[in-house]
Amino acid sequence: MIDGIWWLVILFAVIAVLWFVAKSRGAKVGEKHSGAKSKNATPNDALQKTSAILKQHFADYRVTRKANHLLVSKQDKKIAMITIDKKIAEGQRRLGDVPVINYHRIPSRAQLTANLQDAE
């Protein structure tokens, strides 16, 4: 039978071996983790283009860019939230008193005009 002290020695040996294996497989000093998202990740190009269309053709609306949506307001009143997501059904729904408009691709100026008039 193995005494208690030998169990501790075996346990520390196993921990040391696992630590060395993890250390050898870990990221190198100059490398960055590929799975980690940084704050400055590539923005959603479709949202960026939609924001540019809104700023260019709808000057009376203020557009605030968030991570996954655009918040459209007029005179400090929230008019609509615009998202571009292919996983969610295209169309409108409400979040409180603000309509959430989802598109699957960059909306045209006519689509934006119609949806923003409906939202007001």
C-alpha cells in the first residue's frame, strides 16, 4: 500500500507534467490568440454602409453605431433600431416602443425611406 506522502508526490508530479504540456502547447510570445475577439474587431460592413447611406440621404436623423445594430434618432427621440442579420426573419418587430427593423443585406434608399416613415 502507498503511504499518504507518496500520493502527494504523485499528485504534484502529475500536475507538473500537465503544466509543462499546457505550457508547450500554449501561444508563443509574439502570437495573438486567434479565437479571442478584440474591441477593435472588423466592423459589420453592411451596418457601416447602411450608416453611411443614412447620414448621406437622411441628414435630419442621427445615427448611433452599436456593436450589432444602428440606433436611429430624431430630435433625441429614438425612431428605430436597424439590424442586419440573416439568421433573423426580415421585417419589423418592436422592442418596447422602438421598432426593430431587420434586413438580410444592405437596404436601398427607398426601403429605408419607407421603413423610417412607418417607424415615425
